[in-house]
Amino acid sequence: MVLALGYLLAVEVESSFYQAKLLHQYSERLVYQVKPQPTPLTVYPTSGPFDKRMGYVDLPQMLPKLLAKGYQISEQAQFSPQLLQYSRLGLFPPYKEKTQSGLSVLDCRAQPQFHFQYPQQVYTKVDDIPDAIAASLLFIENRELMGASHYHNPVVDWPRLAKATLGQITSAAGIDAIKGGGSTLATQIEKFRHSRDGLTRSIKDKLIQISSAMVRVYHDSELTYEARRKLVKDYLNTVPLSSAPGFGEVNGIGDGLKAWFGASLASVNQLLQQPHTQDNASARGLAYRQVVALMIAQRRPSYYLLKGRQDLEALVDSHLRLMQQFSIAETALIAAAMDSKLAFVSRGFHSAQSRENTASRETKGVNAVRIDTAQKLGVDLFQLDRFDLSINSTFNQHLQQQVSDYLHGLSKLDNAKREGIIGRHLLSAEQLEGVIYSLTLYQTQEQQNLLRVQTDNNPQPFDINEGSKLELGSTAKLRVLVTYLDIVAELQQRFIKMTVADLNKVDVEQGDNITRWVVDYLIRTRDRNLARMLDAALMRTYSASPEQVFFTGGAQHVFSNFSTKEDALTPTLYEALQGSINLPFVRLMQDIVSYSSSYNYHGSVAQLLHNDSDPNREQYLRAYARREGGQFVSRFYRKYHKQNPRQRLQNFYQALPNNTDRLAAAFRYLQPQASGRELKAFLTSRIAKPLSDKQVNRLYMKYGESKFSLANQGYLARVHPLELWVIKQLNQADDAGLQVSLTDLKQQSQDQLLAVYRWLFKTRHQNARDVRIKVMLEVDAFLSIHQRWEKWGYPFDYLVPSLASALGSSGDRPAALAELMGIIQNQGKRLPRLKVSQLHFAEDTPYEVKLNPNVGDSADDGYAEQVLHREVASVLKKALANVVNQGTAIRLSTKAKQYLPNMKIGGKTGTGDNRIVTEVKAGRKLSSVAINRTATFVFYIGDSFYGTITAYVPGRQADSYRFTSSLPLQVLNGLLPMLAPYIKRPEAMCLPDLAQNKA
């Protein structure tokens, strides 16, 4: 009986007949099915280099991030009960793993925009592998793989396993013995791909590898011949070969040849498949030696491929002699390999694919998609490109390419003349190559703003649409006008139910002209219709005189118009927008500041000052400090708590103007331990005019630590004092290694909150009170204005507390202006802006999941956020259309009528001349140095499209340019023939036939 069992066991070991049947029957139930909804019945891997690189390990963390960003799972793989149980045991699911994978991006027409594959060089078919490579691999790693039985189990090589086990036992007993490895190709592949760090750390790891490999081998069939052949291909494509300088992680023989020897897999294959001749002997021998070297190096790749290269050469020679002895390959080939020597490359190689993906003009839109996706997932671009992920973008790549080619062509003289961009307020022939142009175009569709084009002619990866802070000049007037109309609508809602008698009793603070006008309008007209009130609000007149000196930003300033012909005008706001006249908007901003700092505006500090004799003022002060001061603490905490001390200081200082005293006061408060030398270095980096040691020492002593109260520090720096305090507290906590929560900070701030406002009541401050109050109220008002602007997509954390913000001094971004125009275009609703319409992870794997943007069932389900009154958006669209029909954008009108007849077009122009002022006298700038020059047009076209077009010159060279917004308007004229077919047929934007017809 024992002999019979032994005989049957021996036969089974040799044939694997019964295990083949049992394992195949079991593995057939280890399946998954893609369901059209989310499912919890999926087990994701927790480790393994292959699973980590493909993104499978990180999916449980990435999916919630995408859901929080407005995406929803539309399809997801669901495990069968058997596969669920199997995976929970820590075993690796059997499925057809991908030889090669990586990020692919398709445009909205399903045309390829980007495709990255990793590894870059692989065998896609078993038959492509030269016999010499396959035979050598089997000789070195798994000689019994291609056994005679059709059912042969390639996972366990019983003689090798017995020898390895015996070696481990004798070694554990203290007996010297030769130890061998028991791993086959099948178990090594499981280890390389799915075990933690690609290593076997315990007997449990080995058992998991063996079990998973056996199930995988028999998953498709009881017969294993094809599975065994595939193991050879998978091993060659998978084997880890360390990390090469300049190349990164290396996996597979193909990438190993490129990374370590500078050879291509195709050329090596071609050489090894050729007949051996005297002419190719040397090249064939070297190619074969390189492949054998990589097969051997996998045992200790970080050593053999870097520091142990001489040892590797010796091992290769010894293996070649053995292979010659056993006739593993042609004798002449082995002899040629033994005569050659390895030559490692001295620098890393990047594939041509990688270079194209980062440097070509075609990648501007793609990079926007990649960066957007990487940020949503919380990964870097290197990781993203290696994910098993397909993205459907919202771009129209054909149109993107057309626009990109056009913008690049404008640097050529013939093109520039043809497109009419040479002339007054435009460019000279010598200036053509210095200008960067960019276009952003969105299409509104199904409660989403879909980015269709985002490109420029900048050869650098820097994106001026989303990665910049630019002075975009008069486009800021649009933000000011939106703010004004929003306030009018706000006041209308507050007073609409009052009777005329009640309205006559409203106490309006002197200087609060907006509230005064709203109240008077309601008394005079008794008209409660908001749209008509807004139309009337645009008919209010403001002087364009530049003669007034404005106290703003803590000092006196004067402003001028673009043309002196405008100085004597008193236009309506409608006319001022049409002509982009500066002074009416400066005065309108002054009214907005007065409203935002008046006691009629809920939350203003002016409410504390309205009645000095109120016996309850201490109670008011405490309540105000807790409410408003606490809000400021919260706001500044959110702004800075995720930053490190260096980032906090850098971001704070960048928001301050280049004023010596203001910078010095802030520096000495925030960095009290810094030396005078450090103060000088800091000021020198910001101030163009050099400072002497004596001047720096005076500033150092003047603003010394503890010389001023917190309220005074805020006044001196012209910032909210609580911003200084929050930064200092966070930095001190970080330096001490402590964590400070918002709750902790609010508790610590109680004394500071009272101190910041209490000085206003002290009679000994009476003489300086008026000036101090003006400064503080203005800072307070601009913080309130900033909160409005944030709702409408303003991208920065801070507004310069100066009326100059009405003319663009606070900076902006073209993409942010486009978002504001999108709100106006979409009836005051802030819709999601999308670059990605679908993410499809791990297709044809057990981890497959597909996500799409969560579009609400209706416009009123909360998905579209109403951030502006519909009536305000409607009035603004009409006013902006007038800018094109009769105003500063009239240059666009003729071409628009030709290509887009009967299509409403509106927008706002702006020119920014960004300079560092080097000398000021009596509020007037006497000299300055150019930093850059910009001209922008933010626009809407019809009811579906909006965007921005910008011309930009960086650096000191901008000093010689005098172009205005006429330049981007003229460029847009040239683009209209390309854009018009899509604008006239919005539904055709993503149809392939229109693009092909235009090609």
C-alpha cells in the first residue's frame, strides 16, 4: 500500500494530472464582474511593486479624494464570493496581468493626446524572444520549466525545492552545506510583482507566492504549455534591475538594456536572430553578454549593476563557460560573448517619448490634465504616468493644435503682417519673438464648464493661465463692477420690504454713497424690480478727474486716466466700462470701501465707533472682538497652518508692497531674533534702492521687539494685526515642535482680540485717531471685499488694501478671470470647471473602476452654486456686450460679425504694466523698473463659450513694449475662423467629422 501510494505520488509529481484538474476547477470560480455602480466587494492589494506602480495599492485612498472633488463611481469591479475569500487570505488574484501599462489621455473626440508606457521596451509576444535568450534564462533560473507533461506544474521544482529545504535545515543545525534557491520563474514573478518590496521575508510569504502562482497557472486551462511559455515572457519583462541614474526604476530586460548599456531591445533581438558571421560576431557577442549579465544581476541588482561590476563580469564568464559546456546557445555566439566586455553607460537615458511629453507644443493641454489629475489624486506626475489609468479629457486636441500652431506662428514677420499685429498699440517687427500669447476657451454643457482649449506659445512648461500672478490692468474693473452690483442687490434685498416711511428713517453713514443711493432710489421710484434697479445703478455718474489726491494704503496717491481727453468727463458707470476709464472705477472702489467699512455693513468695525457715548461699548467691543476677531483668527489660521515657517514668511512678505518701513516693521515683529545683517539682506532683496548700514540700523532699532503694541504693528505694516499674530504663534509652535489647533489659537487670542480694537476708545489716541481709523477700516474693508471676490474665483489669499486694486494692483490670473466670466455667462452660477470627463482605472483587472463628474439631476440640486444674483449676471452681460460693440474691444466687432453673425459677444479688456517703483514724491511715481507687461481680453461668446486671451512679456525687456489690449484682440480676430465652426455648432465640438473636415 505504501509502495502504491509512493508510486502514485511520484507519478503525480511527474505529470501534475490531478492537481491540474483540481486547481483549474477551483480557480475558475475566482472571478470578478464589472457592475454599473459602486461596490464594497473588492479587496485591493496592500503592497507589491507592480501593484504600487500601477496604482492599485493606492486606489482605496484615491477614490475618496475623487468623490470629494465631485466625481462619482459609475462602474466598479465586484469580486465573486470565492475571490473575495481568497483575496482576504492575502493571496494574489489570478487575472491576465498587463505586460505594459501607463497613463493614456484621450480628448473629447476619443482621439489620443498622450500615451506613456512602462516598461518602455518589452516583449509583447513569446515568439519575439530569441531562442538564445529563452534557453539561457531557463538554464540559469528554471531548467525544468518546459517539462514533457501537458499538465506540468511549473510552480514547484521538487528536486530544487528539496535541495533548498535541506540546505536551510542543515544551515539551521550549524552544518556547513551548499544552499540553493528553490524559486521557479512562476514564484519569482509573484514575488517581484506582488510581495512587499518584491522580497520574500518569511515562510508565509513563500507559501503565498507558491499558492498564488499555482492558481494563476491553472486559471485558464488544465494544460500549462502556453502558460509556461508566457512565464518566460513575463519574467523577462518583469525582473527588477535596480534604479539607473537619470533613468529611474528599471524593470525588465528591455529597459535594463537601455538604462545600463544604452542598447535597444529591438537591436539586440535582431542581432541574436541573425546567422552568426564574422562581420556581426562582435556585436552579437556583446548583445548576448549584456542579456546574460542582466539575468545574473537580478540576484543583487543594486550591487552588481553599480559597485560590483567586476564581480558581475566574473560571474558572466563562469556562466558562459557552463552554457558552452551544456550547448545552451551557439558555440560561436558564446565564444564571442566571452571575448567581449560590458560597457556601462555613464549617464542616464530618457526615451524620446519622455522628451516629447515634456517639451513639445502639443503637450500644453495634456500637461494641464496631468497636473490637475495628479493634484486631485495626491500624487506626483512620475507616479501618475505609471498608473494603469485612462483619462478622457474635455479638450478638443485638433482645435488645441490649430490654436497652438497659430500662436507659435505669430513670431514670424510674414504671419504677423498678415494677421495685423504690427502697428500702433501693437508691436514692431523687432518685438515679435518676445511676446507670449495664451488662450483659454471653455464650453458650458450640462451644468459643467468644460475646458476645450488651453495653450500658449511659451516653450517652457510654465503655464501663465493657471501658474502666474499678473497685473492684468483694467480687467480688475470687471471685478469692481461685479462687487458694486452685488452690494446693490444685497441692499435691495435688505430694504425691499420697507415702507417709504421706514426708508426715510434709515440711518446712512456719511460717505456711504451706495446705501444712500439705494435707499433714495426705493423712496423715489417705489420700484422693487431688481433688474431695473441694477440698470439704474449703472447709470450713476462718477467724475473722471485726476486732480483728487486719495488717502489709501496708508498714504496719499493720485491716479490718471489712459487718455487726458477723459479727464473732463463725468461718465455713467456703463460708459466708464465701455471706455475703460480709470478714475470712475477708483471712485467706485472708494464707495465700495466706504460701504464695507460703514456701520451699515454688518460686521464692520465702524459699528463700534458709531456711538462713542454708548455705555455698552465695552460689551460691544467684547462681542465684536469675539465674533469678528475670531473670524479673522480662523481665516488666517486656514491660510497658514498647512505651511512651514519659511513658507508662511515668504507668502506673507510677498503680499506686502516694496515699502522700506512696512517691510522692516513686519520683519522685526515676525523675526525678532534676526540680526541687523539679516534685516539688510531681506530689504535688499525687495528694495531696488540700496540701503546703507546706518539706514538699516536705524530701522532695526526703530521697530525693535516690544516697542509697539499689536494694533500698532498692524498699522505700521498696513495689514490686519491678527494676521501678524497668527503667523508668529504658528511659527513659534513649529519651532518648539508643538501642534496648535484652531481651538487652541482662539483661546490664546482673547487678550489680543480686545487689544486690537480697544485703543479706538482711548481718549489719548484722539489726535491720531482719524488717520489710524481710516487705515484700519480700509484694511478691514478689503478683507471683506476679498471674501466676495473669493466666491467668484479670485485665486489669491490677499488683496492689496488700496484703491489701486481697482486698476489691477492686487494681481490676477487669466484662468481666474475666465471663471468669473463663466459665472456671468451662467446666470450667476458657479459651475464645476472640468479638464477631465472620465477616469478609468485598471481596465480589465479585478480592480477596475470608472469615475465620471457628478452632474446633478437639475440646476437646483446644489451642484451648481449660485454665487451672484441672476439679475446681476444679466445686466453685466449687456454691459460687456457694449464694450465689444462700442468700447475698447470694438476691434473685435467687424471680424465677429463676419464669422459669427447674430452671435452676442462681450468682454473686458485690460493692460498691465507691472513695475517696481524706485522713486515716489507727493503720491506720484517718478521712476520705476519694468517687471512684465500684459494685455488681456476676458470674453464670452454666445451662451455656451467663454475664456481669456493674453499677451505677456516677462522681465526687464517689457520696458520697451507699449502694446495695449488691442494686441490680444487682434490675435483673437485671427483665431475666429478656427473657433467659429465649433461656436456656431456647440454640439459638434466633440464630433470627429467636423475636425476632420477642417483638417
